[in-house]
Amino acid sequence: MGSTVNFRRAGAPTWRLAGLLPRFCAFGRLAPLLAPLLAFGLSGCATLDPYGQNPATGPALPPEAPRITGMETPDSTQQKRLVDMFGGEYKAWGTERYLNGILAKLAAASEKPGEPYRVTILNAQVVNAFALPGGNLYVTRGMLALANDASELAAVMAHEIGHITAGHASQRAELEKDQQLIRKVTDVLQKDKGGEVQARGIASFASFSRQQEFDADQIGVTTIAKAGFDPFGAARFLTSLSRSTSLRASLFNQRAAGPDITSSHPSTPERIARAVAAARAIGAPGVGEAQRSDYLAAIDGIDFGDNPAEGLVRGRRFSHPRLGFGFLAPEGFVLENTSKAVLGVAAGGAEALRLDSVSIAADTSLEAYLGMDWIQGLQPASVKTLSINGLAAATGTAKSGEWEFRVGVIRMGSEVYRLIFATTSLTERTDQRFRESLESFRQISGDEAGKLQPLHVRIVTAAAGDTAETLAGRMALADRPLEWFLLLNGLDRAGPLKVGERYKIVTE
């Protein structure tokens, strides 16, 4: 479920394809595999889930985005920028009305019953939610797709509101000031011990942050129980979130993120255990309402995955209806559409690709642009100009360290698109696959662009003989449809389904 590419200008060509600098943090789970395809001077990287963890399940948020613990009350301009970071508002009035109904129950049961909140759905596939002082609560459609009943979503909402009512943002701000002061004093008086003191400060801050998450979890579980919802909903959602992290990591041949003492939030297993304990303190399983049927009816038909306005991944094919182009990745690649680029991995991480765009002067030739100082190890003799489906292009190879590259630049209108392939072994066959993918880049017509539509969450009723496998066979997902079906429906294993029960599938 991850944010989408809008092909903002990459700016000055200051990056290097080699050197393996740590600036590639912006793409979370892809970083170790795509280290040679470095980002463009990115900073303030953070990938957040609705419970404030950093499991690398989606693209990085810009540094202006709030931490899950909230922020000082933003003005309308800041809020608009925040909404824009998540693809803007997603219009689904019926779904919003249903969510606001849940919020009304939570408000009445919260520690501050008079505090009004209003929900806004964000048009992003990344799983995220946050509340801001002043009564604004935001959930992404990726969040809605992952939750399986009203109690799960209520737990997330109550958790986020809990951060606000507990004043966690101001507490964090004060601690940050204290830590900064300690570091400054240490740098002046004890330079030789500065690193040690700073490490202790980081650990202290992480412990403080984890405790805030535990506190917000406790508030959330207590609040949803008072509102009449199943208090075990929080643990169920955290379990789904953990499984989502693992599935997405496995798609990119990478281990899921594990516990880290410097992480600002606790590990999911620990939080699941605490959420279960908090629910059991209230009552046995079965207490409170899950409202699964009503919830599924409310999200039936919502968009799933990429926003067509910002590009669509369909298996190995990427299309951008708004910008009017598409290309086909080499066989074996898994693609991810992020906020800065289209990224892909294959061969267990031994192959990678990146597609982005940059604006260069119209009088600068593509051959000259390739020769500029933005590709380390470019082999000048390999640079050639060519035409790709009627578009001016240039290509070449580069080598640096263990990585070898096939690089292509294609001019379309006022933009130059850069398609970069990396491999640990650029054999003749591998290079041919890369060149075939490069040559698949083409403009798409308005009619073709108009036919590119988002996928949708559809609610279906299991009939006699239906199994997880048969319903997964109806999913419009190229990669691991059965695993996605099990994840989206909170199922532990494949096999027969309960006749008459309603399930989520993803269709066109």
C-alpha cells in the first residue's frame, strides 16, 4: 500500500550512483537493495504507520509531516500542505459519515467528552492515521482497506486522539529541548565523551517515546470499550499491521524491520501483547461489538493501491495517465511507486531500477546531459543517442564498485525521464533485458490514459465451495494474491471459508 510518484523536479544533479551514502533512507524497505540508486539529498526521512512505528511499510513522509504524537495546532495553510502530502482528500461521503459516527461514540467515551473531532479520508495507499489539535483526524484509504471491522478502526482513532488529550506533542518538544541542551554542553565540556552521552540521550528519548505509545494504546483500548466496541480490536489491527509489514518486505526480498533500541516506537509484538492484556483486563473475548458487517459495507468500493493521477503499477507495467507515458519493467521485477520515483528490484536484490524525471535546458543535448557530473563511473565510449518510440533519447553504461549500470534518458515535452538499471553483473543477456525495458518507454494516448482506472475494494459473500484460494483467484493483483487476500481479511490460513460470511477482494 505506499505513496505515489508525482515526478517533482529532482533539482540540481548532485547525487552519485555509487558511494552508498545513507541518504537513501527515504525509500524505507528498498534502501539496502537500491543503495546504488541514491536519492536526491533527502533528509528528515520517516515512514510512519498509524500506530507511530517505523516498519518500512511505505514511502517516507516529508519532514514537514507531523509525528504520530501530534504537533502544535497548525494553521489552515499547514493543514492543506499536510493533506497534499498524502494525495489530497479522498471523496467518499458515505464512508466519511460512517467514520464520523464512530468518532461521535469515541468522543462521548473519551477523557475529554466535549472535544469534537471530524475525520478526513486521505487519498493515499500507505497505512496511516493521525489526529491534530483542533479536532481534525485523518485516515488514509490504505488504513481503511487493512482494517476489518469498526472496533479495529475505532482503536486506531482513539489511539491518535489519546496522543492529543495526553499532551504528548508538548512533552516531546520539552524533552527534545532538554536533549539538545545536554548535547551542546557535552560537546563543549567533554568532546571525548560526546558520542556516549548522545547515545544515552537517544536511548532515553526512544524509551520516552515508546512509553507514550503504550499510554496511547491504553487510552485507546479503554476508550473503545467505554464506547461499546470490542477492546480486542486494537490487538487485531496491530497483528494485521505486522503481517502487512512482513508481506511487503518479502515482496522486496528483505526482512521486516525488527526491534531497535534507537527506534522511537516499540516493536509490534510487544505492543500486541500489551494491547491484548489491556483488553483482557476489561473482559473476555466477545465483550463489546466488532461491527464487521457494517464496516465492510461502509468501505465497499473504495479505491485500493495507486492513485491514477500519480501513476499506476500493474505487475511489471507502470503507466502515468496524467503525464502520458508508460514503460514495462524487465521480467522478474517488482515495482513500487513512491513519492519521488518508481523503484524496482529483482533477482533477490542483485538487480534494481529507478525511474524519475528532471528538467534540463532545452538547448542541452541528452548526450551532453549524460556526460554531466551526476553519474559516477560513466563510460564515455558507451554513450549513444537514439530514438525510442519517436522520442529523443540517449543511453550509456557506468560502473562503480560492485555495481554496473545501464542508464537511459528520454526527452518528452519539457521533461527528461531517467531510467536507470543497476546490477551486480551486467552480462549481455542482462543488458539486453534492460535495453528492451528502456525501449518500451512510450507516450500513451488520451483514450488509453482514460481507461487506466484504480483498483477497488469489493465486498463479496462466500458461497458453498468457496475457499481463500478461489476468492484470491478473483483478485486483480499480480503479486501473491492469496497472501494479500488472507492479509486483507485477517485470516491465518488458506482453505474453506464460512458460507454467508463477507470478505474483501481487490478488483478493477
